[in-house]
Amino acid sequence: MSLLDTSLKFLEMGLHPIPCHRPDVKTKCTCHYEQQCVSVGKHPAMPWHTLQKTGVTTKKLDAWFGE
């Protein structure tokens, strides 16, 4: 099952999957804090307040997680 398929299943269950930063060997985290990040791979890869206002749609999931 692909990441897109899994995220669509979560959306069907009423959950809102979002892209997150991930751990990186070179910089520690893929966010702009890099080595100083205190929440490596555990925070949204986009502004959280924007997602709260607009919500998550199948179109967004396809753009984020599609191939």
C-alpha cells in the first residue's frame, strides 16, 4: 500500500494526514532549524495554522503523497 493510499484511508476515517519533516543524517532534520531542531521529524512541513483553516482534501493528499 502506498503512502497516498494509506493517507486516503486515514482521511476516510476522519483523520487528517499531513506531510511532516523527517530526520536527516546530514542536518538532523529537514526543517530550517536543522541541527538545532528539538522535535526532529515530528512537526508539520507547512504552517499548521494554514492547515487548520483550509483542512485536508483528497486533492491535497494527492499533491503531497502522490507519485
